[in-house]
Amino acid sequence: MKAINSGIDEKLFEDLLKVNRDTNFHQLIGVHVVELGQGYAVTEIEIEEKHLNPLNIAHGGVLFSVMDITMGMAARTVGKQVITIEMNINYLSPVKVGEKVKATGKIVHAGSKTTVAVCEAYAEDGRLLAVARETFFNVLD
């Protein structure tokens, strides 16, 4: 699947796709960038056996990680290099093997010291799976 550039600098777009391809953890869990635009990012993951908890649903850490990655990518689209200070998440519906999850993160504040983002994760059938909010420390501005 080819990612969509929705209006950011082409070099930045390619750099962010490379970050996703070259980050071992992103590859380990199988998260892919779908779209990048000014202040937002969309990612996708297909739930596999390796993502399951003992109840045979996706482990909460998988969604947490995907949403963290998505919001971090959104921060990078506005020129922020960030590390997480705090993140909260509400899990709303379980996800099973074979289901695709799409996460959309957007920046709601991009300050000089901190950046704040929100994210929603949906299943292909439209179910809202989780919502999250994250505060980042801007390492470089």
C-alpha cells in the first residue's frame, strides 16, 4: 500500500516514511503509515496472532503503541521532534485476529516546549476501538 501525502513537504514526507520503515519496533508490530498531512497522521495495522492477549483479543499495548506512533508521526509533520511525557487511552471495543485497525492522530497544540495530540482508532466496520490523548516534550523545535 502506498502512503498518501496530503500536503506536506515531499522531503519531509519521504523522511517520515523512512522513519517508519527503519524503526525496528514499528516493523515488529507491523504498523504502516497510510497518510500524512499538516498536523495529522493516519496509520494502519492488521491484528495477527502475535498481537493477542490470553483472551484472544488484541493486547491493549498494541493499540497503545499504534496510537503513540501515530501521534508522534503527526507531531513530526509540524516539525517537532518529540518524546512522550504522558498518554492516556480509553479502550472501547475489542479487536480480533484478521481485523485491520486504522488510527488517526492530530495535533491540537504545538508549543515551544510541549506538543499535545489526540487519536482515534477504528476497526474496518466503523467501530470506535479506542481514543487517546498524549503530551510530548519537544526535544528539538
